[in-house]
Amino acid sequence: MARYCLAPAPHRPPDRTGLLVVHDPADPVHDLERWSFGALDEAVRACAAGLRGMGLTRGDRLVLRMGNRSEGALLFFGAVAAGLVAVPTSSQLTPEELDLVLDDTGATALAVTDALDVPGGPARVRPGDVARWVAGGERAAYLDTAADDPAFLVYTSGSTGVPKGVLHAHRSAWGRRPMYAGWSGLGPADVLVHAGAVSWTYTLGVGLTDPWAVGATAVVVAGERDPAAWPGVLRATGATVFAAVPGVYRQLLDRAGARDLELPALRHGLSAGEALAPGLWRRWREATGTELYEALGMSEISTFVSSSPSVPTRPGSPGRPQSGRRVAVLSVGAEAEPAVVPAGTSGLLAVHRTDPGLMLGYWRRPEEDAAVRRGEWFVSSDLVHLDDDGYLVHHGRVDDVMTSLGYRVSPLEVEHVLARHPGVADVGVAEVAVREDLSLITAFVVPSEPGRPADEATLLGFAREHLAAYKCPRRIVVLDRLPRTANGKIRRDLLRALTDHPGLP
């Protein structure tokens, strides 16, 4: 994977800029960190040698907690080049959440900045180590790896409420090729700015792996990201493609003036991570004169349904299955060999298990892994149908996993945390739509003392102590009791319907 993305090649001349890091979005012109492809190749192989010099061997797990820094990207690909398993994590994780990842992976080392460090744990790799290795250390050769050898491990919320690891192979980079023509339209002349954090699979894939694989320039933005600063970043870097979640596009449009949105180099934007509202799509087109192409994917395979320069956008649909993918809608049921349903019929979205972009499996979760592999298909929890033109229409998720800022968040995980607060007798969490293009994670709480309202600020503060910011509820609604089924399960559909409750916006 690392060789495929960074080794010298005709479409990656060593003097071409491969990476730009914007350290101050408010002044993107004068604070740019620039890496040529030749320098990236040298630096990644230096990191590979340095990690091996620490005693890390093939298959060891390196957990990364570096924030949006070039060192995080170099160490990710350096670990992959050395045959290790890179484990990127969000800098927003609490120490409690990070400990779960360290324990579950059995990590040999933790790459971390001083500001993000936590007590205890395995050996440390720090930015200073990277600088020393790059400045004067040994350069390792890219390790020979097989297609199915593990390359990286990412954690995602699941239906059990406990984050689970999704293990990807080196072939995952090769499996991303249908996205080039099927979504991003990337080529060697492009400059792609990604608005997300380097620890996120959306950014690691679309923001780094894809541009480098085709010889394009990747742009990473560090520092505080004021929505009003994005147009300046796009102009200063000569961005031809912008990738973000819908929320970033909405904030950008809300904050930017008409002149700010004159972006002559920009060809189009890419949207993924959550559904793109038709109204937001129209606003972007009218304000910038460029297209906004949506894609649907998941941590287990990245994006595989999309619109693109060759697949016209259809508002309300993320697009069509990418050319070369085997995608189907399967009957909903427990049968081992589910049937493919005809166009117009709702069912579960599935991808063929031979897709090279599909994960190796869930890390140390054989039962959950077996549950999503039915016959020759990997079966998701997404309820969808395909129309007569092959466009996908999404009807929600069977397991109620929510999407916040592009991240998948289990309501059970949030509930488990809030239930620990002494003022909470019962709690249910759901994603509540407050307008067409905005949904909020909302906690519905039954107080321990009947008739006494829970303190919203206290509960939100408690959540922030134990959960990453993107997992935290945005609102607390107090109820006398939660709606439940006869067997005691929370009726999240009824919670989502409580939009006229006075506690909601």
C-alpha cells in the first residue's frame, strides 16, 4: 500500500509537490509546509526504519494520536511500509476511550504529541523522533507484503455500543480505484483539500491515499478551522477538488460572502460521511457554479455508491454503484443465502465479498464478523432500494447507528455513559432531524428523582468528560418515561418523532 502510494513512478515525479500542510487557515499563504513526492518517499521510509529500530516487528500495532500534523501522515504510511498495523485515532478521544483502543489492539507503541499524551501505556513515538529519523536516519526499503496482509485498523461504533476495530488489508488502496472515475475524478494535475482530520478514514483515503496513488497534491489543514477560512485556503492552495462532510459545506455557505466563493481553480466538491440534503446541494451550485458530488460508504469498504463527473447528481440519492463494483439489494431476513430483490424493492445494501476494498474483518470479533457475511455477500445495516436507473435511495439503518459530523456513533455507547450519572434513571439516545439538512444527537433522560428536572449543562459536561466531542449529545430532553416495546427495547423511532417537544430546537 505504501509503495503503491509513494514510491517513485512516472506519474509521481520526485520534485512535484505531494503534500501541503496549512498551519494557519487564517493566513494560508505564508504558513505552508511543503513536501515533494521525493521527500515524502524518503521520510516514510525513514519512519519505517525508525519504527523497526525501536524493535517493532511485522504485524505489531502502532496507535496514532497525532492530530492534524505531517508527522501523523508520515508515521501512518511508515508503519504500513514497515509491515506494521497502523491504528489512527481521533485526538478527541478521552483517555478512557484511548485506553480501550490500546487494550483491544494490544498496541506495541503509541505515536503521540506531548499535548495529547496520556499516562501509562506502551512505548512512545513523538514528533521529535520523526524529525530525527527524517534528518539523518536510515531509509528502509518498502517491505514486500501480500494483498491480504493487514495494513491498518480503524475503530468505529457498532450496534453493540462498544467501538470495534475494522481491519483493512494492503489491497484496500488498490480497491479504491473505482472511486477515481466513479466519484472524485482525480488525476495527477489535481490539488485536493480535505476538511477532515488525518485520523479519519475519509481523510486518510480521499485526502491522502487517493491523491498520492494518482500523483496529485494532497492538502491537510491544521490549526483551528474557522468555516469562513475555507475559501481562502482553497484559493491559496490552488485547490481543484474540495472534500468535506455536508456540515462543513453548510457552515462555509452560511459564513462566506459572494466574493469569497469566487474559486476559479475549483472543479467540484466531494461530500460524504452523512446524507447531503438537496437544498444544500442547490445552494452550493448556485453560490460557486461548481458541482457537488455525493458518495455513500462505510468504514468496512469506504465509498462504493456515488455521483461523479460521469454520473449526474440526482438530489435525494447518493448516486449509483461505482463501475466495477458488485453491489446488490438483498431481502431482509435471517436466511444464510439472502435473495437479490428487484429494482424498486427495499432491502439491505450489500457488497460482494470479492471486492478488494472490503475489510479483512472485525478485529477479534468473530461473531460480529460472521453476522455480516451471508453467502457471497457482505451485508450492511442500510435499508435501501435501487430505482429503475440504478440510483440508490436510502431509508435509514436497521441498527439505528447514528451519523455525527461524518462519524458513525452508536446510541448505545452514548447511553452507557449517561446511564452512569447518578441523576439519570433511564436514558435513550437518537438522532433527531431539526431541519432538512441538520440532525442532532439527542439524549432523552428520565431523572432519578421524579419531578425534578435534570441539569442539562451538568449532563452535557459529564458526557464530554467520557466521550469524544463528536459522540456527545447536543441536547438533553427530560421525559417521565421512555417509549419501549413489549420486550423492553427503546422505541428510537418514537424518540425521533418528538421534534415538537419544548426541549428541542
